[in-house]
Amino acid sequence: MLYVIVDTRTRKPQRVGVKQLYAVENETLLTFPELLAEPSSREFVWDTATDAYVALPSFAPVPISRTKISKREFRNRLGQPVRLAILSIRESTSAELSLPRRMLLDMKETLDAVNEVDLADANTIAGVNELLALGLIVADDVTRLLAPSQVAEE
């Protein structure tokens, strides 16, 4: 079994060992049997819910799931063909593209007003669905565009 002595006041690890350790004044003894495999490659984090140190295993990274991404990340998700199609409609003077042009202009102004794109926001979802309605993307793209990011911030 792995034993960890932590400072009772600061909650910082003081000593770690595989043999029974004894806590003295201002120290707390914690045991972590699950850390025997690779105790040196682990980090201890104070868990306020349990009021104790818990170990984060090095082999199990915390999964990333971000619903707020940068505008550049969102543009990259759209892809160059879609961005060029949007630009083409926005620059068109055709009367039949008047409504799509105004819709795309409104989307651009909405994006210009924010610092990041919230993929779970109703306006973002509506905007992606508008792109689908305009035929600029297909149904599979809606799911891909609105899926939470699984990577750290770009």
C-alpha cells in the first residue's frame, strides 16, 4: 500500500512511502492503494468534495469537451469550399440571392459581436441550420459543426 503524509494546513504532500508512515503534529496520513503501480508518475490534487488528496493517473488524461471555440476554429470547421460559397453569395448583386445575402450578413454581424462561438448556443444552432437550409452544407455537416471540440484550444 502507498502511504502519503500531507501537511494538515496547506494540504501539500510531505512524504510518500510504501511502508507504513506515521503522522506527527500538523500532518495527516492518507493511503492510496491504487497508486502502487507507478506512484512516481502520479499527481496529487486536493478534492474539496471529499476533503482529501486524490490521485490523477498519468495514463488516464482528463477528456476534453469544449463547447466554446474560437471564431477561427469555427471557420476551419466550415472548410474553404463553404466559406467561398458564403463569400460568393454575400458579394452577389443578384435579386434572387437578396434574402440569403441578408441572412449571411446577419450571421457575420452576430459572429463579429462575440469573442468565441458557443456551439450549444441557440443562435449558433440556428445559424448552422440556416446554412443547411441555404444548401451550403449537408445534414452530416450540422452534427460535425456543432460537436464539442475534443482538442485543447487552438
